Amino acid sequence: MPNDLPIEPPSTLSTASQDMHRAILSLTEELDAIDWYRQRAEACADAELREVFRHNGNEEKEHAAMLVEWIRRHDTRLAETMKTFLFTEAPLAGIAAVAPPGGPSAQRDATLGIGSMKGA
């Protein structure tokens, strides 16, 4: 399990930074749990126990998604990056290759080389 203390003394960090650290740490714990349940389900010989592991892993996914959303709401740069990379079918490396050097917020109307659909 990762160290739950921030790398800097907590007294030097704002409440917001401490809360963000808690959320990120909790997200890593949820992702670990998802992985553990997936592995256990795959390795398990008993079908009923395998379904219990799958069910538990799916609940951890809900927890992880809630934490990702909280983090997104509190980190505007991450939110902008997520707008670029999430829920797209475009090749991820292709998106990164055409993303503006300053990050997604540097160019709001990036077309990813597709062109405009206006007037089509």
C-alpha cells in the first residue's frame, strides 16, 4: 500500500492540496482493488466465487469513477486534458501528436486534423 502521507509536510500544504492528495491516494487504492478482483476472478476455479469477485470489482469501478470526477472538478488543467483524450475513438497517440504544446486549453478549437463540419 502506498504511503498515505504527502511528500511535503502537511503543515506546508493548503487544505485543498491535502484533500487532492487524499482523493488521488484513494483513487490508486480503488484501481488496485479493481486489478486484484480481476486477477482473483480470472484465477478462481469456483464459478460462484468468480462472480462475487467480478461483482466486487465492478463496485470498485464505481468508486474509482466517483473519485476521478471529484478530481476533475477540482483540477481545471486535468479537466481540459480529459476533454481531449476521453470518450473518443481517435488513436490516443494521434491525439497527443496534434495536441497544442501548451496543453488542451492552449487551443480550444483544435480539429485533430479532421477539419470543420460547419456548413456540411
